[in-house]
Amino acid sequence: MNSDFLGIAGRTALVTGGARNIGRACALRLASAGVQVVIGDLLADQANQVADEIRAAGGSAIGCALDIADRVSVEACAARARERFGRIDVLVNNAALFSALGYQDFDQIPFEEWDRVIHTNITGTFQCVRAVTPDMKSSGWGRIVNVSSGTYRMGRPHFLHYVTSKASLAGMSRSLARELGQHGVTVNTVLPGVVLHGLQASRLPDQYKQMILNMQCVPQPLDCEAIANAVTFLCSEAARFVTGQELAIDGGLTHGG
């Protein structure tokens, strides 16, 4: 993707959950387009490692300890981003509570766990938006991308709290797009498909992985870089008239949804 086409060199992005997997890929891709990147993550050491990787490649980045469920932590990370780079132009809301969750029938989910997932994945995302939009309104330009999940289109069982939380992000994006468009801010949602790596891969039997590939129009394993490319486009000047939309990056897995 040509950085001249994207037109975002010199902008500053906060990528939540940026230390691993999709978040890391987004941070690296944005940095390759000339964006100054703040990698926010609970895994502060790993966030700093991603920032080191970006700087080693000639880019500009910092790591930041971030717990999106904690409003004080969110505001502190946003303040650090402003202190280092002046303002925040782009927000990639990627952080979410998922990997710690086990398979459970909906009526077996403890109420405390339901509350924790909803608070982290919905309220945490909301808190991040609230923390950065003053900068975007002030400058008359901004990009927000909420990372949802294709699971809500498929109705994946045994993760009702997670799927419910991710479905809410689509509605959040559409409403925010209406409110923020007058300020030059676009808000969109991406719906990643099944990325067969790490913990996700270890949870799935081989026959399920093959079933997913067979259901995709493009029967090739999805990788984080493909998602990062789509996110970067939505963060760019090239996507200035794309807002309130949902973009599935899943090889056509849910294209009938």
C-alpha cells in the first residue's frame, strides 16, 4: 500500500492491544505509512518491544501501559501520547477480553464474568473514544476504527458475552459516525475472520480449521497483516468518505451475513 495514497504520514495513532497479533500488525503497518504510533497494552514490556521494532525500522513509536477497563489508565496513556507527539489523530480500538475466556454454555457464564467482559469490551472502547476525540474535534480530522469480530455475524456459540460485546461495537460506530462526521472524523468497524495462530489455533481442532477454510470464498489461512492493511486504509485520507461502515476481512466467510 503506497503511503502517498494513504496521506497520513506525520499523523499520530493510538493502537490499543497493540503488543500482539492483530494489534501489533496494525501498529507496524501504520508505522510503515509514516504514522507515529502509540502502542497501548496491558503487556507493557511487549508494547515497548513493538515500539523498539518500529524505531529500529526508522519509524516513530512509544509503548504505553494501558488497561482499557480502567478510565484512569486510558486517560494517562492518552496524556502520554500528547506529551510525546502533540495530539492523537487515529484510534484503533483493538484491545478486548477474549483469550482468558473458556467455552461455556450461556447459562453457565458467571454473572461476574459477564460484567467484566461487557465492561472491558464495550465500556473500555467507549472510554478510549472519549479520551481521544477532543484532539480530533479540535483539528477537524480523525479516524476511529473499532475492531469487532465476524463471530457476531455467525452467532458463534459458547462465547455469548464476547460475541454480544463485539456486536455492540457496530452500533457504537454507526452512532459515533453520525455525531463526529461534522468534525471531519470517520468511525468504522472491522470484522476479522478466524486467524489461525497462537491460542486461537490451539483451541480449534484440525477439522474445524479445515471447515473454516472450506467455507471461505478465498480458501487460504487469514493472517493479521491482511486485517492490518484494511485497518490502515480506513485510517487513511483515502477513506475520508467511508464512515459508519462494517468491513469483514475473512476471505468471504460471512459474506452472506
